[in-house]
Amino acid sequence: MQQSAVPELALAHTHTRPIHWIATATAVAAVIAGSSFVQPDAATAAQPGPAAKPVTAPPTTTGVDFPIECGPFKVLVQKTATGDLDGDDRPEAVAVVRCDTGMGTPPNGVYVLTHGTDTGDPARVVATLVDPKDRYSVTDFAVRDAAVTATLLGYSTADVPSCCPDTKDTAKWQWKGGAFIRSSPSKALGV
């Protein structure tokens, strides 16, 4: 063990006394108290850069007046899908609708919906892609890549019973030139 070159009397000031502990505790308390008055700016989740576009919820089918005649029966919305179909950064909804007759196979209508004119107004129908008068049943319905696709089951003649569609057709609609254009040719195939 090596001896210290400095006598022990010279290191007397290194021994702690109660006054040292009181002074240290007072200094720490002052720093903590002072830091409570200095606060950083509020944190935000937004990243710096271009202004974010407001998110618009897609329209719903609640309260929509669909152009389908159901007589004493209610309108039944069977399927819906959403997407930005016209490129305006606001989603539209597409609904497959039929009369809720409780029996048989009533034909479907396919309608494109957009938000109501005023806030709080129900959505409104802006296009009819499939008219119920054409007697189609709609299957494999989807909205993808700004297009509406569906499989249409129909009838080769008016004599074919509604229970048993005998033709199958695929359809695809896209917004072009201010209207929904059907891009898939209408080539009905036997079922």
C-alpha cells in the first residue's frame, strides 16, 4: 500500500459534515423547483412539411333516397364499398341495393353516393351503374383502384324465371370525362 504524500490534516476539508448535506439538498431542491417553471413547447405528432389534407369519412347509406321502386317493401342495402372514384381526394361510396321482399330474387341496383350538399345532410345518389329494371343480380362486387367491378347474373329472355338467372357478365366502371363509363364489354355468358 502506498502512503499518501499529503498529511491527513491537509485533507480535513474532505470530510462531510451535516452542513454540507444541507447545502447540497438545498441546491438540488432549488434546481428542481426552478425547472418546474421552465417547460418545453407542447409536443405534436405532425411532421414538418406540406400541410396535411383533411381526412374525409366516406358517405354512408343512412337516410339515402335510392331511386328504386319497392312498393310496400323496404329498400335493403346488401353491400357497400368505398374509394376515391373521381380523383378529388374524397371517398365516394357504392351501394348494392334491392327490395327486401323476403322471398324470391329481386333485382339489384348499384348506386354511387357522395356526401350531401350541406353538413349533416344524408348522402346523395350521383350515378346509377346498374338499374334494377335490367333484372340483374350483383355478385363479386368491389371498389379497387378507382374502379367499380361486379359480376352480373341476368336472364337471356323475359321468360326465364327470376329464381334462375341464366347469363353471367362481368362489368367494370371508371370515372372518365365527367361520367362513369363501363369499360368491360357486355358479353353475357350462359351460366
